[in-house]
Amino acid sequence: MTTLTARQQLISYLADAEESKVNALFTLLKKEMQQGDAFSLNVEQLELLENERNLHISGESKSYSRLEASEIIRGKRKL
């Protein structure tokens, strides 16, 4: 289904839909528009990320390349 077709069907549906359904759809869309595509971490997650970064920079933690990580995940390599 193309976007244009989907829009036309939504407009047609909304024209005859019950008020409660229109309000429910509006609430969902409004929440989506307010959130947008923003990605955010909370304070605890940011602190964890910063601690992991510091361990990596100092050499205290082991790092893996993308290929190594993929092999570990697939069980072709051990930690």
C-alpha cells in the first residue's frame, strides 16, 4: 500500500469514525509527534556508559572488533 493510499483510507475512515476512536488515534499520533525520533538515556544509563568508556580508554576492559563480536555471538569464538 502506498502512503497516498493509506492517507486516503485514513481520511475516509476518520470522516465516519466514532468520536472515541478519533480521539484515541489523535492521542497516539500526538504522543508520537511529541516524542519524534529522539533517543535519550536516563542519568543512570549515561553514568554506566561513561564508566564503561573510561574503562575502555584506560585499557582496563577488553574491547572487540565488529568481526570478533560477531564470532563471539555466533559461538565461533570464546571470550
